Amino acid sequence: MIAILAIWALSLGWLVKREVFRPTGARLAEAALAVPPGALFYRLDVGDQQVGYSSTTIDTLGGGTTIRVEHVFVLDVPALGKLRHTTARSTTMLSRALRVQSVAATFDGDLGQFAAHAQVLGDTVLAVAIITAGDSQTTRIPLEGPITLPALLPLRLAFGGELKSGRSYTARLFDPLLLTARDVTARIAAESTFVVSDSADLDSTTMTWVPLHFDTVRAFRIDHNANGVATHSWIDAQGRLVSAATDPGFDMERAAFEIVYENFRHRDTARIARNSAIPGPNDIVPLTALAAGVHGNPVARARLRLRRNDRDTVELAQPGALEPNAVPYRLPSHDTAVARWLTPEPLIQSRDPRIAAQVRQIIQRERSPARVAALLTHWVHRSLSRVIPAGVSAPSAVKVLQDKRGDCNEFTTLYVALARAAGLPARTVSGLLYINGRFYYHAWPEIYLTDWVAVDPTFDQFPADAAHLRIAIGGLARQVELIPRIGRLKLEVL
């Protein structure tokens, strides 16, 4: 009898261990069998105006062993009398445990065109191949564990059993459009219900599609912060996005296909473009100053005071002169806190022999970080012609070094590659530049001395003046990040 009870206890313990303490991957693999195939469509709105649409399509392959997720992102932004069209697509292959196996992405917009293919090798390396303007290169990014994509985070939360109010979940995200990886902590903040249109009918009076039937959806609010921008998303129990908003930014709202796509396709594009033909004072132009036809250098500003969205006041100030001996280290930097800003990235080939040879010529034996930063700023400014490159492509540091021309994206990419090759931590940033009474898209580098300091080789500013308003850090397809963030941004120079 005792033996029987002992066997029963062991069996019960084994069963509890198997069911309660199963590895996350095993639980996900079982839950992922319930991932529903199908397509969802979203309006992208700024205020009350639709500026684009997005879709997500999920298919199961190989008897459910593989999940394919396709994302489409289309944006039409009016600027200077034209609609500026941006299209981004990605196809992600997931294992049954929702682990990313491969990603293929394309981007086509005013700021460049590229295709990227990424393959996860044993959860330790992400091999990324990039094709732009006929040039191909491969970068290997070390991984510390599984990664997920920003658009797949809701799926991971839902089927990982994380949808409980007050719970937090940290994930390593890789964005196939920005080609950057970052850690994000998502917090499940609340629970509510939404009414979502699931079919539509054509209104013959207005010739627009309107909701016909609705679904009531139970959803969970997910809060997370990405590069300083707060994002609030609502997802259902199947990990499907219901709505999302960024602050500042635009709104995403799930709706029937006709409401999302057909209404967008048949809108009055001529009127929308015409209304943007002549920007007013303090307006934001989603183009670089050069692309908008502005030539010459801006007047350097030591200080700039702004009112943002009629409520917040922002003070921007140019740093004082950077004393060469005030920086408490010599190059190359060995600071582990900024080590990620010393390594190569896609299109920033800081270990390429041509980049290394050029930086040795520029800095010679100089090892002061501030002096090296200044030498690089002046050399890049003198050596590159400020012209729009022939054929729109994503800037590659090696190609820019060869062609010696470009806009602010090319100046910034080459500078960052040269700085990292010298052992100086550097990163690309992007945002707005105030010039001739308006704000234009602009990119510039930041270098790490005792803190991050902006420099601008495009306009030979060391350090950069107060007319630079940073919005995004890092990333390749910055237009994808910037357009939503500046869509509802209103700035007034005080």
C-alpha cells in the first residue's frame, strides 16, 4: 500500500511539474496551435484625416509547424504640393513556439529604398543581408536570446499567458524596417471592450464605405516606451491589435477592409496635395531642406525656445565650446555602457578596410575624443558635395565614401562609420531642423564625450546649434518613425 501511494505521489508530482512548470517555449508551442489565420486591416489617422493604412495577414504552413506573418504599411504624406508615398512590407516566418526564424522586408520612400533579409542562427546571431542601389552587404548581429518583432509583440503576450493587468513583460525587439534591436518592457495596464466594424456597405449619398456590422471585442491595454515615445495599444485575447496610439503620433484603428482601403484609395488626393503647396511659418515640412529646395547654411542659433502643441515649452541650447582635455578618456573608448555605439551596423561598415584607412588619414595620431570629433566634422563637410544622390537608395557609408556626395542622411552615415572606426562612440539621430522660419526633416550624428553631444557635418557645426530638435535615435528607415511622431506635432518659435 505504501509503495502504491509513493508511486501515485511521484506520478502526481511529475504531472504538476509538466503542466505548471513547463518551459515557455512548450507552452507557446501548444498555444500557437490556436493562432487564427486571416487578415486584419487598420486605418492610420492623424487627427481626423486618414494618411495611410496597414494590414496584417497570418497563415499557418507545414501542418501548423510554421507561421507566416505578412505586414503592409502604406503612408501618403502631403508636402509642398505633392503626396509623398511610403510603402513598407515585411514577411516573417515563425516557429510553432512563436520564435522568429527569418524576416524579409522592403522599404520604398522619399528617404531611400532598400530590401533586407534576416535569418536567426541558433538564437545567437542575426544575419542581415541588405540590398540597396544594386549594392549588397551582410551584417551579423549578436543576440543574447530569442527576438521578436514589434508587430508580433501582441501575439507573444497573448499566447505566452502574459495578459493579466499589472503584469510586465520584457522582450528583445528587432525592427525589420529600422534594422535595429532594442529591449522593450510592456505593461498590461487595463482591460476594456471595443466595438469594431467587421463588414461595410457603400453609402450612395457620400460614395464612401460605412460600417454595416460590428463585433464587440474584449481587449487589454499594453503600455510601452520605445526610444522615448509612449505607445498605448489595445489587443484582444488572440494577440490581434485592436487600436494603438503614440504620443505624439497617429492612431491605428482596426476596421473592415473597404473602410480602410477603398475609402483611402478614393479620397480627394488633389485637394490634399494642393493644401500643402505653400507651408506657413513654423510649419513642419516632412522633407530635408535640400529636397525642399532650400540651399545655403542655416544661421547658427545659440538658443531656441519653442511651444509644443500649444502647451509645453521646450528650451534648446547649443553646448559651449568643447575643450579637448575636458573628456576623461582617450580613444579608443572602452566604456561598456556605450559599446553598442562602437560596433558596425547595417550600412554603417565601421570595420571596412576603406573606412579604417580613411579615418587613419584624417586623425593621424590624435587620440583626444573632442579633437577627433571636430576633425571628422570638418573633413566630412569639406569632402562631400551637398546634392541629392542620383537614384533614391538607403545611404551606405562605404558608398558615400566612394561617391563623395549626398544629403544629410549620407553625411551622417559616413560620419558615424568613421567615428566608430576611430573608437569614438557615435550614433545617428533624426528630427527637425529650424531653417528660414520652417522646420524640415534632418539627420545628424551624436558623439559620446562625457554625455551625448550633437554635431552636424552637413552644415559644419561642431557642436550642432540649438536649431536641431531630436526625435528618433538610430534606425535606417527613419521616415517610418518620424512621420507618425511629427504628424500631430505643432511647434511655435517663441
